[in-house]
Amino acid sequence: MNAFTFKNNSLHAENTALTSIANTFDTPCYVYSKSALTHAFQNFSAGLQGCDALVCFAVKSNPNLAILNLFAKLGAGFDIVSGGELARVLAAGGDAKKVVFSGVGKTEAEMQSAVEAGIFCFNVESRSELIRLNDVASFMGKVAPISLRINPNVDAKTHPYISTGLKNNKFGVAYEDALDVYLQAAAMPNIAVHGVDCHIGSQITELSPFLDAFDRVLALVDALEKNNIHIQHIDLGGGIGICYSDETPPEFSTYATAMREKLGNRNIKLVFEPGRALVGNAGVLLTKVEYLKPTESKNFAIVDAAMNDLMRPALYDAFHDIKPVQPREGTPNTYEIVGPVCESGDFLGHDRNLVLSEGDLLAIMSAGAYGMSMSSNYNTRPRAAEIMVDGDQCHVIRAREQIKDLYLLEKILP
């Protein structure tokens, strides 16, 4: 579903013109489509009808309370990687019994909060973490449900910064060590072995890495069964990519069908952790051209959004399509789309052929995932507002920060 379309030569979010949003709420701002979010979750879930499955939205991709609340109402669970994300999920009305807790560095305090909340499962990422969790649960007089996150050493064929399933990544327990660590876990009095977890990376656009990893997980499940360790669920993580430019990721239905066929007649629940796949193309970053700066070697379009608003291009050299909100007639120039932050790496797009004038609005597409969630206050820049569009209605779901708010917690020495 494409919620961002041109009507009367002006880009709209659902039935609302982005020019109207910019005039009302200023720029830069993130704009999300409620219908696109809803459609993405329902489309993902549709492929799992008739299957015992739980779809857990990866909170790190976009933790706004309104988005979490929408997914909770649609029946989603949540994949978290910090105690802060657990607090957000609960504040948004999420069900703790549908929460999986991933991440390599869980603290004792985070473990305590999650055990107390009664989460669905901890995805344990090391032997040391397993020992600590058993000690925490013992101190609390509780039993902690766990999966081990297995590192299957499968190449996800994605950017190295977002690949997580190779043996040189920091994530998970080495596949060769998994059976031994499971036997250790099964002997612990305050640990309950419930599942196996595997997440190999993000923005994966081929089906084969998922299938290869699942084969290895199923072989482990069968080996555990022979050792009287009965697995209740398999967490296949997330990672399905989206189309930023010309990528062709697998359809949700194709992915789900392939996984169900591999599972066969095993009586095991399937858990999924989509993030980008649900929110990526449901949001844009709306920005204004402040200056056009021609030079001997390049033409620069300096906009009011920057790397602190959208980190992905500077961090990964990631591509986001950039569209004029009201396209102009004329001969295009090739522009570097850059922000005002004092870094040469502050760019949002290279070599874009556009017809521009100062004051024009641009929409940086596919910005719903890892946009606002990775934003910062670098250069003492207030973070952008977030707007949810529902048809022809706009809702501020995060107010724009004010400069004075950025130093409220700081003190000058006497």
C-alpha cells in the first residue's frame, strides 16, 4: 500500500497535503500514515492465519507511543532491547505477556523489571547472561522463561552494520555451543527453557538466508528433543527488507508460507519480530530547502533536516528516495541534498536530479523506520515533531522539542 501519492501535483499523506502539514506544524517533521501502518501489520499477519504465531513489533525501529498503541490494538506483541523500551510498551498499552526481550547487554535492573512484568520470553545471548538471569530470578523467587539466541553463521547479504547472524558478530550463542548451553540452562532451577531464537540481520531482500537459518534452527530443535528439552516456540526474528529504491524483498505471504512448510507438523509456535517491514514505508521526513548553493564541482541543496534527524544515510550510506512535494517544470540540476550540521558527512542524498527553488518542500521517503528512533540533538538541534495522518485528520504524536528543553538537566558549577 502506498499512502503517499500525488494529487493535483502535490504530494499527500492519505487525504492530507504535505504542504498543509508543513504550514501547520513547520519543518522538519516526520509524517506517518495510520492506514499504511495498519495495512502493513494486517498484511504480515494474514500469511500466518491458522498458524500458532505471534507477531512482535521491533520497538527499536520506531518507539513512538502512538505507533506502539496502534499495533497493540491490532494484537501485536513487541520485541524490546532495553528496559526503556519495556516501559514504553507498557505505557502504550502493550501486553507484557507478548513481549520478547532481546539484546546482548541486559542489566540486572532490566532483568528484574522484565521478570516482574511477566514477559513472554528472554532471548538470552550468552552463557554469562544466562547465569545472571538465573541469579536474578532466584533472588526474586521467580522462574524466567528463555530462548537462546542462536548465531547460525548465515550470511544475510545485507549491510555489514546490520548483519547479525555471522560468527564475527556480537550477537547470540555460537551454533556449535548451543546444545551445551541449553543443557546448562535446563539444569538451572530458576530458568525455564521455552524456545529457540534466531535473528540474522535487517533489510534482507532474499528469502534464501531466512530458509538457511531456519534449517539450522530446526536441526537444533530436533537435537534438543533427543535430549528431553522440549521447545514450545521458535523465534525467527525480523529482517525482511523494504523497497527504498529498486529492491524486491519477498512478499510477506511467500515468507510465511515458506516458514510454515519448513516447520512441518511440529507443534511449535512461531514468533516473528518485524520492524522496518511494518513502519519503514509508512513514514516520510518532511523538510524545506533553505539555500541552493552552486559550486565549481557540485550543486548543494541545503535543507533544514540533517543527519541528526535521519542518521541512516551518514551511518550506512543508505539510500532514501527524495521527492519534491510540489514538482516544478524545468531542466533539473544534479544536487547533493545536505543539512546544516557541521559535518561533511551530513547528507541526506547524493546526486539527485531535481528542479528546485529555495523554500521548496522535499519529502524524504521510506523514513518510518530508524529515523526518529535514531535521531539526536547534535549541534543542539531540537528533534523534529511527529505527525500521524488519519485520512484528512492530523495528530501531533510527538511535539517538537524546544531549545530550552535540551539543557534542562544540566547545571553550571558555582
